[in-house]
Amino acid sequence: MLSLMLACGMFSRLVSGVICDRIGGVRTLLLGSALQGVGADAVSAV
């Protein structure tokens, strides 16, 4: 389970870097924050 978490963390950092290169750092942070809010809302609704 730990190795899966480490792999997902690496993958998310790579994807975040690609997105940051394309749309910029501040927009990437705003997008990540918005997606975290949507995810938290989805989890709390269950």
C-alpha cells in the first residue's frame, strides 16, 4: 500500500508540473485547490 501511495504521489507531481508549464503556476494552484474542494465535498456528501 505504501508503494502505491508513493507511485501516485510521483505521478501527481509529474502531472502537476506539466500542467504548471502549460497554464502557469498560480492557475495550477487555483485549479488544484478547486479540485480538492470538489473532492472534499464529494466525500462529505457520501
